[in-house]
Amino acid sequence: MTRALSTPPVIPAGSLAGSPQPVLPAAGGLVLRPWEGADASAFLSAYEDDEIRRWHTRRPSTVTQAREWFDAYRQDWGRERGGHWAVTRDGGEVLGRIALRGLDFDDGMAGVAYWVLPVARGAGVASRALAALTAWALEEIGFHRLELDHSTRNTASCRVATRSGYLLEGTKRSAAVHDDGRHDMHLHARIRGM
């Protein structure tokens, strides 16, 4: 169903799907690139890590399933629903994941999500990847607002969000289900030009 808008969309349809998903450089030799089939084992191993499992209830269980997720990620790009990147060292070794999801071109809003493998934690990988994705989404694509939410118990994610200029806007009570039950979620956001 097509809706009639009294104002034009913030981002015109076709702005993403009209070109391949970009490779984005980040500080410190990091490169954000689309997921490749060869990344499936690294991707799967991430969801075997206790810290990642703690915050992510939707998890692949086989290499085949991880590759199916990569296929879905490519479809998300083509349908302008989201973008999913491997956070890598110089385009090779996978260190983490970052995604732009829930794209709303009418209002110019999207959500951000990320995780980092144990070997890369504490080295600023998540913050540098988030800075690169944020700059691209706000400045190049033209999103007006990016939102990021995490469990109020996830202090590491809160530090990354705050360090990256995502202001804490409030707490969404009992907003997400985790393995140990419902969690309150912090909502952070970045606004273009602020």
C-alpha cells in the first residue's frame, strides 16, 4: 500500500538499492564490508561466546544457517530494509558485526546494532565501527536520526554508545526478552548535525 505524504521522504526510495552495499573504512585499519560466505565460521563462533549469547536470543546454529543469514542480509539491502557489515581488520579477519536496521526513509530514521568478538574487545573496535557507520548514514545517505538500544545491564554497550555521541534518551521498560527473562532497555540516539 502506498501512503500519500504531505512532505517528501527524507531519503528517496532507491538511494541504497540503486548501488552495491559499500565498503566503509574506519579508524585504526578497520574495514566494514558486506558478509561473505567464507565468514560463516567466524560469524557462527560469535554466537558461541557467552557475552554475545547473553544479549542476542536470535542465533544461528550451523554454518549453513549463518550463510542463509548472509543471503537475507543481501536481500535486506536490495529491499532497502537494512545493511549488515562484517567489522574486519583491513577487510580480512572478522572482529565483529554492525548493522543498520528498520530503515524508515519517510522520516529518515534507522536503528543500529553491533557486537564484537572476544579477541577484539577493549580495543575500541565497536566505537570505531559505530563512528564510521554513523558518519556514512547521517552525512552521506542523509538519515536524520539513528537509534541504538541495549539492555540496561549491558554496561559495555552503553559505554560504546555514549562514547560515540549517542545520547541516552531514556529507558524502555521491560522492552526485550533475553534468555534470563525481560530486560529494560536503554534508548540512545544520534541526530544529524548534533
